[in-house]
Amino acid sequence: MANELLEKRRAWSVLIVSTLAFTVCFMAWMMFGVIGIPIKKMLDLNATQFGLLMAMPVLSGSLCRVPLGLLTDRFGGRIVLAALMATTVPAIWLISYASEYWQFLAGGLLVGLAGGSFSVGTPYVARWFPKGQQGMAMGVFGAGNSGAAVNKFIAPVIVVGLGWSLVPQIYAAIMLGTLLLFWLFSHHNPAHVTPAGVPLREQLKSLRDPKVIKYCQYYSIVFGGYVGLSLWLVQYYVGEYGLDLRTAALLAACFSLPGGVLRAAGGILSDKFGAHAVTWWVMWVSWICLFLLSYPQTSLTVLTANGPASFDIGLNVYAFTFLVFVLGICWAFGKASVFKYISDDYPANIGAISGIVGLAGGLGGFVLPILFGLLMDLTGLRSSAFMLLYGVVWVSLIWMYWTEVRHTEVLRKAGA
């Protein structure tokens, strides 16, 4: 009884400090979403160059997810996450000394390693809880995505008051302090480590499963889209509605904050109703929101019986913010439900599978800001970013229908 109580206490301690560590890592990972705006002015970047600047941390954070997931399976999450955080501290600090475009790109790659913390923490916290609570545990940990919103609260104040170069230095100090707290209050359980005799090929065998590819598609929108919009929204508000940096960042947090914090609620819902039901509704609500967000600001002149009549069609800042708020909630639930699929289907191989699915989501977050900028340069339409996301959601809905929904008991009875 005493040992069981001790294990429960350790499990919650691991979950709390791991979530804190992931929040800080995500905050640093999203740093360019705010400091990129003054850097863009300083270097006179176009929209595509700006998109690439914001996307560089996402690239390295995505590519390192699979090896980090495998290392977590082999050595345990405590040592791997601590080493990862220690590596990012000097990388974040050095960003404040960059002055050329290539230096920011190179520095962004190093800072991006912080994004790999997700594929370390997910299997680490999941294995401390029984199967019926793993959705909740992964959802609570995933709420560290709210670091994107924390970044939008902190960074604009520092930029306006002290200049953008102080942001990396303060973030590096926060990361170091968080590392010390994590090491003091986290724990290691040898039973959670993959035996050394299991070859790498055996760990990766499940990656040939078509279901893994499908989960990658789902995650590319609910996480990749979340990362891409978290990076893009501040400058969208500035350009589309003419807001100042602090107001734009505050409104952008209406998307980032629920998109992170409510992931825990998504995990609980996935435990109760199943990964499929939650993901299906997430995709449909996202489809509706993105359809409305895709419509550009339009002025129409109609020839009536009484002469020309002109009127404007488009979302004002309040309607736009409400829709991205709803979208953030949906994607918070979706991020949790996708990983509930993984914990249900691959309980002994969570690290490797979560690594590859996280890689797909991260690559989505890398590609999307670049495509947003490219579409903006080509069409001049800021809402083209939402048009692209709308198309990706269509793919997910069609794929989900043909592989899951049409095989459900309800549809089979209706067909009969």
C-alpha cells in the first residue's frame, strides 16, 4: 500500500514538472513568432523569408523527434529531457547576438531542438499512469503547448520595453531555472525502459502500419496547423487589422492559449468517448471555422433597379478572433485524441510511434509558415493561409471517412 501511494505521488510529480518543462520549451520554440516581427523590419524581409525565419526552429524540432522518442524508450525520459533542455540554454542565449539573416536561420535550428521535448515527455509521463488514465496524462502534458500563448504575453512586453535582443537572454535564464526544477522533482523507473536486447529494427517495425501514416495526416493539421498559426497570427493581426504588436499578440493568444491548455480536456474526453469520436468532430468543426476564415475582405457593387449598391463582406476583428478561438479549442482536443489512438494501438512502442507522428506534425508546422508567406506573396490575400488549411482538413475528413466512419456499426446497419 505504501509503495503504491509512493508511485502515485511520483507519477503526479513527474507529470507536473514535465508539463512545466514542456511549457518553457514550447515558449522558446515559438519565440520567433514575436521577435521575428522587429527582425523582419530590421532585415527588410519579404513574407516568404519571414515565413522561413519562423519555420527554422520547427524544422529541427521536428527532425529530432524520432531519435529522441527512441532514446526515451531506451534510456528513460528523465535523462533525455534534462540533456535536451541543457543543450538549448546556450543556443537560445546566442540568438541575441545575431545580426545577419543566415545567423538567425542557423540559430533558429539550434533553438528548435526544444521542440523535440514533446516526443520525450509524452511516453515518459504516459508510462507512469494506467492505460485508462494515459489519455488524461498525455493531455495534461500536452497542455504545455500553451507555452505559445505564454510567449505572446511575455515577449511583446520585453520587445516594447527593452528591445527584442533581451528576449532570448531572459528565455535562456528561464530555461536554466526550469531545468533545475525538473531534475529535482522528476523520477526514473527502470521498468519503463525498453530492454537493451530489443533491436532498433524491432522498435521501428510498427511504422510500416498504414494506421501510423493516417495518424500522421491527422496530426499534421491539429498540431502542424496549430504551430503554423501560432507563428503567423501576430503579424496577421498587424497587417490585416492594423493593430500594434502588444494588442496583436494578446488577441493571437486567444488561439494559442485554449489550443494548449484544453489539450488536457481533450485527453479526458478521448478516454471517455474514444479517440475516433473526438477526432471526427474536431475535423468537422475545424472545416466550418476554416471555411469562414478563408473568405477575404471583399467589396461588392451590385446593379439594382435603383442604381449601383455597394457593400463590404469580411470578418471584423471580433468575429475573426472568435473563430480562431473555437479553432484553437478544436485542435487542442484533436492533439490529445490522436495520441490516444497511439496509446491504444501501440502501448509497448509509444516512444517510437509518437516520435514519427510528432515528426509529421512538426514538419507540418515547418512547411505551413513558408507556404503562408509564399501564398501571400503570390496572391496578396492574407486569408490564403486559411484556404490552405481548409484543404488539408478536407483530406483528413475524406481519409477518416473511408478508413473508419464507413466501417462503423451504425453505417453498416443503415446500409443493410
